Amino acid sequence: MKNQIILIFTTILSLNCFSQISFENGYYIDNNNQKINCLIKNVVWENNPTEFEYKLDENVETKTAVLKYVKEFGINNTSKFIREIVNIDRSSEKINKISIEKNPLFNKEEVFLKVLVEGSANLYMFRDKDVTRFFYSKENSNIKPLIFKSYITQNDKIAKNHHFKQQLWNDLKCPTLTTNKIERVDYHKDELANIFTEYNKCNNQEYTNYEAKKNKDFFNLSIRPGINKSTLAIQNNLINNVNTEFGNDLAFRFGIEGEFILPFRNNKWSIIVEPTYQYFKSEKTLPNRTANVDYTSVELPFGLRHYFFLNDNSKIFINCSYSLDFNKKNSIIEYNSTKAGYSSFDLNIKSGSNLAFGMGYKYNDKYSLELRYQTKRDVLSRYIYWATDYNTASLIFGYTVF
């Protein structure tokens, strides 16, 4: 068991390293306004980048493009950055660093701005360490900062400069964007993106919400048939000749998986729940007895999944789940005597919980293949003097319905 867990975690680390060198279809525009299609390393940029790695195709060396030579770049029409010189206020929002100045302290900086919404009215974001700032523009106007700042008053209280709400009210005129709606908006990416999206819709303008593109598939439902290879070992130190090693048993399993995609880290994390029907039937001949097991249950594993994107259509994933097990009431282990003087008896199965680790491959967000290993489960947990070790390895085929 120890060696199997070490193998699983070694594989996870190896996959993680591999995933860091995956590239996705993208482009960049240089200072001569030339658009170059390429493969861009899809890093989860917590801060706005100042450079990025790219390849002109899969078989050539990796190059680095830096801020001063690139006017714009994007990946798979799901993310876009533009180079601009803008006024940035780097005042901190951390309590121990809040300024006593109400108004922003601007400095001109040349940066990559992340495009959040693009249309007649555009929304941009800049993030660097503990500073997050939003910017906007309308049609061909200059990009302006949306002003928000926390500050310390003369009474040593924390106040907030919400001038960005006045900017939205002045510049985004639309019947559906009422005073109350603007007043309720927080200086937050999703809420601001909703306002700019609504403005573009209201004015019948074409637009792109890049954040919505990333988060549109937040739930997947999949059917998951497969094959279980299970073993069961039983021990009892009080009764002679009942210790039993049931051999490997192949059996059908069927699950329905609900997957909830978490809206961060480029949708690489998800929560999974998979009610699964499984059974184990086997017979073993012992000295003076035969042992039979008939064990049917519904497993309920729930846990976390992490994806490693290989390209547009392919990704590798790993799971870690905690699994509850609900066995049928008539699931039993029978010991039948084959010789006079030896008793026959039945044991009612009452199984417990265990952990499950899986790794697999998914193609085109539709078809998947997973290899899963479950740690041991005690199927006679109600009996004090009995010890059992039930293990399962599964090969699971998946088809995502939606």
C-alpha cells in the first residue's frame, strides 16, 4: 500500500511538471503591426505578465517575447492582453499600508492590460502582487483608470473612494443601468464585467466577454461504465480454518458523475461526485468449509479533480476522492460446512469508507478513460473479531452527456 501511494504521488508530480510545458494556439502582434500565429505557453498569470514564452510550431525551440516588442497577444480566443501606457495608482489595500490620501497617486507605466470585456465599451484589468486596478475605454477614446481607493480619515477610520461608480454612471448610459444598479457594484472583476456586458447588449453592440468564455462550462454530467478488479481477504484469530483469500474477481461497475468546474485557475480544478453501482461475488474452498461472498453496493465518492491541458482537445487529469459505501441488506459472506462437526454461519456485510485515487485522459471534453485505485475497505466493520481487506482497481470509460 505504501509503495502504491508513493507511485501515485510520483506520477502526480511528473504530470504537473509536464503540464507546465504545454503550449496552446495563440498569436501576438509586434511593433510593426504584424500578426504572428504561434503556440503560447499558457501560464496561469496571477499577475499581469511582462513577457511570455512561445513557439512557432511544436518542433522548434521556445522563444521569449517581452513587453517592449509586443503590442498584443492572446490564447485560444479565451484570453487577450494589450500593451498600453496608463496611469496606475499603486496604493495598497492592505490594512497596515493604507494611505491617508483620498485621491489616487498616479504614475505613468507601460504594461500589459488584460482584456476582460471588448466591444463598444471595453474593460481591462491590471494586477501586480497586492494591487488590482481596472481600466476602461469607449470606442476610440483613451484608456482611463476606474478610480477606487481605500484611505485613512482624520478620525483614523478606513474610508473608500468610490469615484468609479460616478464614472460608470457618466459614461455608460443605458436604460437598464439604473442608479441603484450602479450603486450596488463592487470594485470586482465579475461585477464590473457584468456592467460592461450589459452596456454593450443594451446598445446592440457586438462584444466579447473573455471571462464568460472561460467559465461557461461550469457543470458536466457523464455516464461512466467500467470494469472492477477486486480482492477480498478475511481473517479471524478465534476460529480455525476460516481465514480466506478470495482471488481477483472481475466485475462490471456503472457510475453517473456530476462535475462542478471551479471558476479559477483557468478552470483546471473541479469537484466531482459519482454514485456508482458495484458488486463482488466469489467462492473459495477451505478445509472442511466453503466460503461464498455476495456483496453489492452503491459507492458515493466525492472529491477534487485537477486537469493538465495538453492541447485544445486533450487533457490529463488526476482525482482524489473520499468514498462512502452503501451495501444492500442481503450482502453476506457465507461459511458452509462440508464435514460433520464444523458449523455453518453467515456474516452480514456492513462496509465502511475509503479513499480513491485516479488518473486519466479526456478527449474533446467528451470521451475519457480513467484508471482508479481504492484503498482498503473493511466490509465486516460491525464484527469485533473479524478483519477484512477489500481492495479495488478500476478501468473506467466515460462519456460526457453535457
